[in-house]
Amino acid sequence: MAMIHTKRAYDPPEPNDGTRVLVDRIWPRGVKKADLQIDRWRKDVAPSRELRQWFGHDPDKWDEFQRRYHVGLDEHPKSWQPLVELAREGNLTLVYGARDRAHNNAIALKAYLDAQLGA
């Protein structure tokens, strides 16, 4: 069964990553396009600028961030449906730039996509 993974943009790609999709609105600082080795960049699936700024990677706001982000995803299925299709075809890695590996949009998006896939 295909898996959805998350990985920081600063971590090296691995063979089991499958399709690598950058899921941030802005390009990760200090990373050259050639070095990132992504297959797609889906800015439209990232949280809004307003939500991202409100969250500020504050772990105390994590639960509310996820709730608000998932509501936004519910309202824009065309942004995430292609990712579900990619996950059905094989491994999918959601690439993100945040420092916090436990509280970031890729982790919240993975939870949302897993729910869509019934995982």
C-alpha cells in the first residue's frame, strides 16, 4: 500500500519518497530549485497567508490551526484531490520548509489526506 510521508525541504531525497510535492506557498529559504528535487509545487494546498501568520508555528495553537486548515481544505477540494490521486498511485512525500517537524502544514495536510484515503 502506498504511503504518505512528510519531509523537510532541507532533508535529502530518498528512493522511497515516491512523488515529491512542495506544499508551501513560499519557496524554502536557501534551497536551490535543482537541489530540492520536487515533482510538483502545490501552492494552492498550503494554508492561507493569514492562517500561517496567525499560527506562527506556536504549538499551543496547533489544534486550532489544524481545525481551521482542514475547514479551508474542505472548501477547496480541487487543491488536494490531485494529491489523493498521487497517493493512490504510489508513495507521496509532502515537502515543507518549517523547522518544527511536529507542528507544520505538511503534518496537518497528511492527516487530512489520510482521512480522505481512509488510512
